[in-house]
Amino acid sequence: MRNFLADKVVEIPPSGIRKFFDIVSEMPDAISLGVGEPDFDTPWHIREEGIYSLERGRTFYTSNSGLKELREEISSYLKRKVHLNYDPIKEVIVTVGGSEGIDIAFRAVLNPGDEVLIPQPCYVSYEPCAVLAGGVPVLINLKEENEFRLRKQELLDAITEKTKILVLPFPNNPTGAIMEQKDLEEIAEIVIEKDILVLSDEIYSELSYKGDHISIASLPGMQERTILINGFSKAYAMTGWRLGYACGPADIIKQMTKIHQFAIMCAPTNSQFAAVEALKNGDDDVAVMRESYDQRRRYVVHTLREIGLQCFEPFGAFYVFPSIQEFGMTADEFATRFLEEEKVAVVPGTAFGACGEGFLRLSYAYSLEDLKEAFGRLADFVGRLREEKEGK
């Protein structure tokens, strides 16, 4: 019988994030610092709106683009948060999580052979989504000494005549890096000069600990060449509701909507009603969660430095990205031993690109109690590794 599988799908490796967590689920007393999921429940008033929508029988399809009321709330939210004006009818689409937004954005703009610039380390979906859309991923290796920010020369060195779109993944998963206004201005200047598009993934925009988040789309000349991706999973602890959105130029959103129409039809209806409530009345909830994450962030950075692990201070999302290069082990080897010996799961930096070798991603979206226990085990493990190293 012939091989019915598509070569480009078979050649894509599975996500490296999940590798250790099937083991953790079967391991008593194990702690996972790997999954990028808030430990908060969705705020009650948001859940209540979702429940109410079901009780009222609101189980119908919405329009392909999403509930008009939700798109209007998204537009209002972006206006007050990042000073952007989007037409809720023509420039906003509601998606099944931010991940669908990334996928259909690539499929809407890429022709075979178009190059997609992807700064790494980064979220695992960009590269496979670019490949599946017929694009050619071009990886830009970000550096710890630059706090994993994208620098002007790094971008210039990667651009060719085939470059079509730049992914801008900030605040960053897995490093926690951010881009401040001066950083974005340098990037915007090149983007305009070279006439390329930006996909700005701002799913962690509410989790910024060094002033308010700035969207590159808000800079002069950039809204018309930016597809902004965001959603509800991280800010509102709504991961399982599977809801995101994309905003951008009307001609691009029109084509994204066409793909969404044929592949998805519409995002879950009760999730959309809940999201309206989140945007209308959820600012205080976000502030409480952000403050809690910031407390954990400060604790984790301080503890890593006490342990003696090198780690730049992250100012976004809920991850730290410490270096383990002193031990002469691969990130996968370190993570495997740490799980086996101390029953703590972390993600090797290589899950987010080859340049993540020598680093680990640790999430602090967990209770302080769990973090203290996990970092106590990390201190013990690191101590043993140093003793082994000295004994050789």
C-alpha cells in the first residue's frame, strides 16, 4: 500500500514541551514547572457569564468573524491599552486561541518560498506553521547578553529579497524577554525600509513588569503592516476556553476570515460571551494576577542567584530561562536527570530552538508553596552536580 502521509508533516518534529509531562503524570510527588498555564481559576464573573450563556440557550453559531459585541470590546480594549484603533467589523477576527490566529495569518500571506523571520528561542508553533503554509523559516538566534531582545543588526543580517514577514514574539515565551519602545523603534525603521510585514504575538501583553506593554503596531507607519495576535488564555486564566483574536489590515483579515470560515466556522460561542465580560470587567482580576506573578518572579530570580545559576532578569510573561552551561551537560540531559532524581519537570531550552541549548525554561505560574519546594530540590540537585564536577 502506498504511503498516504504528507512528507512536510512527517518531517516536523513533535513539540518538545510535552516530552516530560506524560512521565510526571505517572510520578507520585512530582512537581511540574513546565506547562505555561496560569494556576488561577478563570475569575468567577467570567465563568458565570459563560454558564449564563448556556442557560439562555446561546449555543448557536456566531458570525465567522466572531460576535460583533466581542469584536467591539476587543477594539475598545486595544484603544485604551495600546492606543490602537481597529475597525471591529473589518479589522478584527475572533479565533480558536492565539495559535489559530498565527496559523491562518501565515496561510493568508505566504506564497511558496516566502521567507519568515523567526527570532529564537520562541514559542514552538511559529516554525511548523510557517512550513505548513509553504513558507521558509529563517531563524534569528537571540543572545543572552542582549537580554534575548531582537537587535537591529540581527534583523538586517537575516533579511533577503525573499523575506516577507517577521515574527515578533514579545513578551517572550520561553525567556521572559520584552522589547521596550527604543527597541521597537529600531525594528520598525527596518521593517518599513525593507517593506516587510510583522506578526506581533502579544499573548503575554498584560504580563509585563517594567512599565506598560507597547505594541509595535502603535508606532508610526506600523499598524498597516502588522498582524497583531492576542487572546484570553494568559491574562484572564482562560486557557481551556480556547479563544484568541487577530487584528490587522482589512485585506489581510478578510483572507484570514475566509480560511477560518472553511476550517473552523467560528470560535466557541459560550467562550465568546464569557470574553465580552472579561474585557468589560476583568481589569482588576488581571491586576491581581499580574501582581502575584511579579512576586513569584522576584522570588524565583532571587533564588536562582542564591543557588548560583546565571539568569538574566525577565520582565514579561511567567518564565525564567536560567543557564546550566557550567555543568557541561545538554539541556535535555539536565532536565532528564532532574526529573529522575528530584521529581521536578522543566523544559529544555532546545524545545524552543537550537539556540536554547544550555538553558532551561521554568514557569513560575505556580503557587509559592510549590515553587519553594521545587527550587529547594533544584538547589540540592545543583549542589550534587557541582560536587560531581569537583570530584572528577
